[in-house]
Amino acid sequence: MEISIDKRIYDICILIRNLVKLDVEFLDNTHKSSFQLFNSQMPFTVQPSRKQTSIFMDSFLRDKRPNDYIFRIDNFQLSYLGVGLWENTAYKGTIIVGPFLLDTPDDAFISNIIEKNKLPLGHRHLINQYYKTLSILELTTYNSIGYMMVNLTIRPLTNANILTCKNEDFIANTQEDNDLEKEKFYSEIELRYKLQKELMNSVRKGSNDEALAIFSSFNFNPKHRVPNNPLRVLKNLAFSVSAMLRISAEEGGVSPIYLHNTSDMFASLLEKVSSKAELESTLTQMVSAYCDLVKSHSTLCYSPKISKAIDYINLNIDSPLSLSLIADKININPSHLSRQFKKEINVTITEFINRKKVEEAKFLIEQSNNSITEIAIMVGFESHNYFYAVFKQITNLTPKGYLNKVRNKN
């Protein structure tokens, strides 16, 4: 790996990353990002804010003291820490750590992010998946990280030598013991592959309870693969399970658009876990997440063109949608799309769109403080009266009636 920054800065960045498991970036004295260690890919809608925040922090620290560090929260409620790095009196650049969160990113949190930054509602899944990969830190934790960053940058790093002490006492296994171990090992392999097939089949169907029951039977611990690093062994196995689940969900009819986001999220979460218990919990969440994707986004039973139409509707639910627009986007004759959609889905494409928009509107009514008129616009209804009519037709309630029902329930 070619390093574009000097070794001292590189070593500091690596040390910070290994200790805090957060993204680390170095901006040189021209505001150029010359070194990045990122856990996962940030959604493109968030990237401009990160760049703006990084440049601001870099500019802010230039006339501050070497023992100062900056804490900043951007419009996406993403938190960052920054510390300046000097060589004698010359400013070399800024080390930026983050993003991380201060609060749990629940549905209301994500809805607020989308609304505040005027993001398309179709991006909720992408944003939600990304935020789940981020660490949530308390005040004392990120203050300690800032303190550590300052102390790493104001004095030279000292080389450290590790000393190990090995216990060489052992009792050799007998031939009988070795034979029993081999028999057990091969039996475990056969069982593991049998369970893998059953798990993949359950995920393809979106059967969450069945998949979790099968997954709880897994008991494979190949310590021989990476001696003296059992957590790394389990992480490697977890990545294999992630790939297997992703393939199963795709075979279950889930679009790669959704699979990519989910795969990225869990790749980041798995790499950051620091214990076997935490890893097992993450794997359980992963099984459920892929099953849920199949249940909510599978288009396996539909033809390729209808699958594309459904994906386009889901991703653009906040925009005005019509038969002619969708037909144009997926390159199909509108009349043919209309007939085929009705034949496969058993409702017209307009009915399908309206149901999806009403489901989104119900979610926003539950999670946000926007007015009914604002929510109608947010889900792509150009007419307030038409929104009311469609909402009542589908739910047997007016939007205001649904709001009162939600409030009374709470």
C-alpha cells in the first residue's frame, strides 16, 4: 500500500483507527484529503456534507493551539472530532475522526434527517442502513477520544516491542484421540453444509422464525484457520455467512439495490465487533434483516419488467408517478405495462402506487410533526383533495382521523 503522507501521520491515523473503530481521515494544509480509513461507504447524498464539515474543521483549527480539538455535528446529526497536527510551528493538516452518533437512529430520527435535508423518501432505506453501521458514543467516550488524539499528535510516537511468553508444556494426543477428533471434524462439516442449505432455503422464502431456528443450531468454530485469533476466525466465518444470505435473498427476488445497502451495513458492523457475544448478536440481526428484505421487497413471482416497475415505484415514492412515466423509465409500451401489471399484481398500477404512497404517508404521520398538507406533498400528491380521497378510500379514515387514532393509542 502506497502512503501519500509521512510515516508519523500515517502511524497516528492507524493507531486511532485500530483503537476507536471509527473512520479516520487526514486533510493536508491545502484541504486535500490525502489519507482515508473508512469502515463503509457513505451514501452519496451525505458525502457533500462530510466534505464541507471536514474543510470547516481544518480551517477552524489552523490558528488554534496544538492541544485544542474540535467537536462538530453536521446537518445529518453526524458527529466528528478533529485535531490539528503541527511540525514545529508549521501546520501540517487535520486528523478527522467520525462520523458517529449521539442518539439511537430510530424511525423518527431517520425521518427527521430526511425531512431536514430534503432527501427523497425513496432513500430512507439507504440512509437507515448506513446509520445502523455507525457507533453511538457518550460524552465521556468522545471526550476521551479527543484527549487521546491531542496527546498522540503533540509528542513523537515511541516504538513499542511486544514480549510474549509461551507455555510449551503439552500432552500429545494418542492415535485414538486423533481418530475421534477427525471423525468429529468431518461430522461437523457435513452438518454445517446441511444447515447452510436449510438456512438459505428459509431466507429465500423470507421465513424469519424458521431461519433463526436453523441458525441457532450452527456450532462451527474452525480455530485451526487462524491460530491465536479466535475472533478473527469467527469474523471470517461471519463474512461467509453474509455472502450466503445475500445470495439467498437475491434468489428470493430482492433487487441488488437493496442487497447492496444491507450488505455494506453488516460488513461494517461485523468488522467493528469486539466480542463473540456481540458477533453472534449481529449475525442474528443479519439473518432477520435478509428475511425481512425478502418479505418486503421480493419480486420473484413477477416478470422482469414488472419487477423493474415495482423497484422504480419504491425508489421514487415521493415523486408524482404515472403509467406513462414508469413505462418510459423501464422502456416498455404503456398499454402493455398496464395489462401485464394488472395480470401479475391483480391491481392497476395506479392502485398499487396509491397504496404505496398511503403506506408512506401513514409512516410519516406516525413519525413526524408535519402537517397533513406537507405530508401529502412529501409523498408526491400534487392535489391535497386527491390525497384525502385516496387515503380514505384505502384506510377508511381521513388523514386527520388516522392522526387522532395514532395519538389516542400513544
